[in-house]
Amino acid sequence: MSKKIVAAVVSSLAMLAGMQNAVADNNLFKSYAYDTPMASYTEAAGYYDCSAELGAPGRCIDDVDFIDQKFTAGLIFSGDKLIMVSLFAPYDRDLFGRAFGALAKSFGLVALSDGKSVLDLIELSGKVSKDEYTARLTNYESVALNANDLTYSFLEGITSFKGVSNTHSLMASAPANIRGADLIVSGEGDESSIIIKFSFPRLDENKLIQQVKKPVESF
């Protein structure tokens, strides 16, 4: 099954150019709130330990409804506090289209990644013409999909790229609780998957900075 999508559609959405004033609450996905204790997600409520599969302390639950699809939700924790929600489902072209469309309603596409490099769409849009922008995006997308590993990175509330030169500068001026979403197409053939990851990248960064600043004992 081909994973190729119409790059012109991706391009038109990606060329949206600033940031809305409204900022969402600290909910990663639906009612899953950032920093919720792991103890809140119990076996009695249907959650099970899937740390080995997630590669980090985590809990999973099956049959989570989103865009007319049943997903397995993986909750990832740091210090026993929730920091990310990932949704997993087998790859389906129609599902990909629904997922992309749902994210594009309130998130702006800012970058693509193939696991080895990153195509910063904000930086690209400021350097090339619209036609060349579309051509480069299309080529990057095609090569990454053929290699079975492509991530579309979104940020919530992004409506334009005006006044910023790249994704790094955008993040530096963004609200601390700006929500990020990664739409991932991964795997080959029947093993292909769609993964949607929701996070608060700046909150995670600030938390790490605070940990680094903590005083340490003499050694």
C-alpha cells in the first residue's frame, strides 16, 4: 500500500505563516494532563504496564477513540509524572489523511524528519520561492517514505512564520505550554504504523533545566 500523500496539500498547510494568542490548557490529549502522577492510571481502569514496548516508564490502554479510529494509547512518564501521550494504530492511507487533517485544524506544520535529518519548514520558507519550497518538501517526503520513516512535526496555534527565521527561534518566543504533535509513519508493509505523539516540548525543557540547576552534594 502506497504511503505517498499529495505533497501540495502538505505544502499549502505548511506555508501558513505567527502564533495565535490563545494557549491551550496543559492537557496532552483529551483529558490526559501533563504532570499527572503515574499512580492515577490503574489496572482497574484498564491500564497496563508497557514500559518495555515504549522504552520508558509507561502505561498503555487499548481502544481509545480518536478521529473514528480505535488507537492504543501509550502514556510516557518521567519521575512518575506524565510527559507524553502516544497513539498507535496500523497504517491506513485514509487514517493518515484524517489524522493530518485533524492536526492541521489547530496545529501548524513546522518540520519533517526522516530520523537522520530535519527539514525545517520555517527556515526553508524564508529562503526559497514557493515553487522550490514545494519541490524540496515533496522530495524530502518521498525519500523518507520510501525509507519507511517520516515524522511530521506540528506546533499548536501556529498560523504564520512571520518574524521568525527557524523552528528554534519560534520555540524561543513561544508560550511555555505550547503543545507539540508528531505524526509518524513508520515500518514496512503489514508492519507499517501510524503514531501520533502529543507533548509540551518547552515544559519538558524547563523541567530539565531545573533539574540541572539543582544543587548537588560534594563528591
